[in-house]
Amino acid sequence: MEKLLIDGKKTLSGRINISGSKNSALPILAATILNNHTTIKNIPFVNDIFTMLNLLKFIGLKFKVSKEKNSVEVINLNKNINTVAPYKLVKTMRAGVLVLGPLLAKYKKAKVSLPGGCAIGTRPVDLHLFALKKLGAKIKIKNGYIVASATNGLKGANFKFPSVSVGATENAILAAVQAKGPTLIENCAIEPEIKDLIDFLKKLGVKIKISGRKIRIKGSIQKKKITHKVICDRIELGTYLIGGALAAKKLILTNINPDFIRKEINILKKMGVKMIIGKNYIEVYKSSKIKNINIKTDPYPGFPTDLQAQIIILMTQASGISKIKESIFENRFMHVPELKRMGAKIEIYNNTAHIYGPCNLTGAEVMATDLRASVSLVLAALIADKRTKINRIYHLDRGYQDLEKKLKNCKALIKRV
């Protein structure tokens, strides 16, 4: 099994071109089921993307990948369509459940494995089903699969999510675009990735308006040949921004939209991070005095749960006690025991991490537990004394394109073995 070896205490400098958004590309790839011929540009070639492409292939779509152009062409000939998403393709990637909405909308039936082996209700797959039932789908859970049907097609409806969910909002939109009559969805997620999906669907002729946390949908898909460029990955951007604050003489992050991370930028400024914000770039510098801060993860435009693990590394370098409350997912502090092995002083009380700083991190052998936890260990290793060995780095490959290459180009001592 592959590992990363990182020698710390090296000053970073250089330029990193931020990849396209994985969390934007995945629902848009699911949406290609609804169209005949789609080209998606600025796509990140990470493992989750290839898993989704293999899922589309299993369903019966064809695709051509151009790594040179960072693009994928997807063609749906509507021949030999299999409305099933099997466990083997959905188990490693929660976004696999996003084919449920478009399959149900277009082909009036779908059988999709419950994603990632999670129980209904712990992470909000139940909200996906709630939305589809409101649109007229009949759903049952059988042998670990969601079995859904809408014999006479889906029907537009008005409904309100009991809590905010990105994936459920995406699945509801993807189902409603083919429903008979208008749909009004309230208490929606409003992440930039949701808005990117909406922009994609507008190119197919769907009338969608977003206002606050309300989304109105009217019209149906007009199948045509279209091209869409995916937005930048704001989580990758936030990750390298924190990396620069930890270890960079000067790090320039390009191919971005700073508006997507205004909350994060404001928090980092409060912590004393030095940045220059341009229209499509950010320059970030290592700060000698990091201030402690108290924050909470929240749905967009709040601080993202996907950057919680990373900012904890910056908090270990702050003077005093910092706190971060995780309000989105349970069990999202699994990186903390690994960071403690590196000398971090962190305690968890009632889903809130208390980080005592500043502390000197030292290299150790550690184990990645999930995608964002993995990259937090990389950030910790960059500033630690001596060498860190990170095991189970396949998690990293799910969501960070060319991580070693990007860091090596900025003078990090990092290698895969």
C-alpha cells in the first residue's frame, strides 16, 4: 500500500494552479444522464471522478477523457440503459447516489446502492428520499439498495427540507428538471457547487431561479450538444491557502474565484494571515504570529466542514486556546488522535475541538482516515520536525489532483513510496 514521506520545516514558495471542483463535477457528471452530448471542461482527474465515469459507463453512457485538456465528453445514446448503480461502484463515493434523481426523472425507475455503507439517517441520505417522495416517487429499501419508481413520471411539488443537505438538494434539482409542472424547494443548500449545477442545467433549457435558500424549477431538458466549464475547487483552494499560511515565503494560488471563500478569507485574516487578494488569484505568506480563534462549521456561506481538519493545523500554531465546533457531521475528528501522535495538544468536548497552542509538531508515522483528514496530516507534516510517514493515502487520491507534484513544485520534500 502506498505511503507519503514528508520532510518538514521546509519553506514553500511558488505557484499552484487550483484544479476544477470535484464536488461540482460529480453532480454535473450525474446530470449528463439527462442529455445526449456533453463536454465538461476544467474537470479534476481524481479517483472519485473516475468512479463516477465508471458508474455512467455501467449505466450505458459512453465517455472520452482528455487529460491534456482536463475535459470529458459524455454521450448518452439511450441504448441498453441499465438503471442500476451497484454497490461496488457506490461504496467508495457518496456522490454515486446522485444518479438516483436523473435516472428516476428520465427512465422512471432506478436501483441505487446505499452509499458508503452508511445507515439511513446518520448522514442525510434520508433527505434525498424525502425530496424524491415529494416529487411522486415510490421508494423502498431492499437488500442495501434504494429501489425507486415513478411509473407515470415525476410531478412538480412544493416542499421544504427539514435540514440543509448539499447532496439532497442536488438530487432534488436533478429529479425536478423532468417533472410535470413547477417545483419550489425551500431550505436548500446554496453552495457554489449547487449554483454551478444550476448554470449547467440552464444550458439545457431548464428554467431555474435561486433566491436565498429557495429554488424554483420549471421546464424540461432540451437535449443538445453543450460545453460547460466547472468552477474552481474551493476546498483545494482553502487547503493550500492554509498551507501557505503555515509554511510559505510566498505562495500564489491561481485559476480561482476568491468570492467562493470569503468566509474563510475573513477568518484567516482575523488569525493574522497575510494575503493579497486579486480578481483570480491569492498570494499568501507565512505568518509569524497566529492568533487564536473560535469558529463553527456551518452550511455555506458558513465555514465548511471540509476545511475543519486543515484549519486545526493552523490553530496548533496559534497563541492560546482555539476552538472549532463540528456541526455538520458526527465522527469528523478522527484525525485528532493522529495529530496527537505528532505532538498536537487537542481535546474534544461535545463535538468541539479545543486546540492548545502554539505547539511544536514532530514527525511520526500516522494513518489517514478520510479525504480531508489525510490532507490535514500533509499540512502538519510540512511544518513538523523531521520526517512524517502517512499511511492509507488512497483517501487523498479521491479528491486532490497532483498533490505531490504541486507541493514539490513549491519546494516541499515529499515523495510517494
